[in-house]
Amino acid sequence: GVLFKALLDDPSMSERSSHAGSASVGVISTALMLGFSVFTGPLVTKHGGRAVSACGAVMVAAGLYLASFAQSVTMLYMTYSLIAGLGFSLLWAPCVM
């Protein structure tokens, strides 16, 4: 993982993570963003683009904030991939509708 090189250089995390493991954090986030945008469309129709985007912005901010405290790649899966990925979905879909 080019973007997560700092994690791989950290001695406490390098024993527990691999290049594929750290790179898959971003891949899962992108997959969730694109995959769950199918479910975001009906939310935009029902609640409006501003409300859905605001919820997405809060989720992305929370996910990135929590990811800054991650001590393992597993925590990055939960924070960056899951929370921020779903938040990106709520932000991305209203922008392209």
C-alpha cells in the first residue's frame, strides 16, 4: 500500500499487517461507496439531497476522525472502510443525481 506506507513502517503495526491488508482498506471503502449508492437513491427521494448529504458528511468526518486513532489495520477496516465508506456513499449519490 502506497497510501498506508506509514502504517507499514510503524514497527508495532508492521507485524500485524501486510501490503495487501493495508491496501484493501481503501478498496473496501470505495466498494462500499459505489455499492451502497443504490440504496442512497431512495433516501434522497424521500428525505432530500441536503439531509442525506449532511448525514454522509457527519459519517465521513466521524470515520476519518476515528481512523486517526487506529492502532491496527482491523480498526481501519471498521473506521475508514465501513463508517467513512458508507458516508462517502451518502455524499456521492446525491451529487450525481
